[in-house]
Amino acid sequence: MNNKTLAIVSYITIIGWAIAFFSNKDANPKSSLVRYHLKQGLGLAIVNILFSIALTIVASIVPALAFLGLVGYAFIVLWVIGIIHASNSEEKPLPVIGKIFENKFSFI
């Protein structure tokens, strides 16, 4: 797979992220585009999981706040934006949360 494809695949579920990670790990030299989108995709997945856990706890305590689940659609929008940036071979951060993950995950 080429670098653009691996960058796109890094956003598609954790399995896609793992495929992109191990493919880039074996590549010589490693692609900065793929590394960047691996970091963004992993960060997005972590924030999404943490938000889902927190929302589940809050909604079980206060059922009237279950409407906050609609915020989950924002993660879909961020996911699509990440895929668009990857398909355009751009190393642009995701809105709101992207800057946080640019210098994190040194193992990638």
C-alpha cells in the first residue's frame, strides 16, 4: 500500500490503525504522513472512547442528560475531516483536539 492509502486506513477502526501502524513500521524510510495520521487517528479514538465512557456514566446517573449522546456525531465529523486531510496528503491537525496529539505517542 502507498503512504496515502495507509494514512486513510489509519482512521478506519482500530484494526485499520493497526494495519497502517505495522505497515509503516516495516517501511524504510518511515512516512511522516502516515506517522502524523496514525497519531491523529489514535488520539481521536482515545478521546471518543473516553467521551463514550463518561457519557454512559453521566446518563446512567442523570437520564435527562442522555441527549448529550448527540455530541457523538461530532466525532464522525472529525473522522471524516481526518480522512479528507489524509486523502489530500495534508498534515493538518483535526479541529479542536488535533493539536494535542501532534507531539504525543512517541512509539509511532
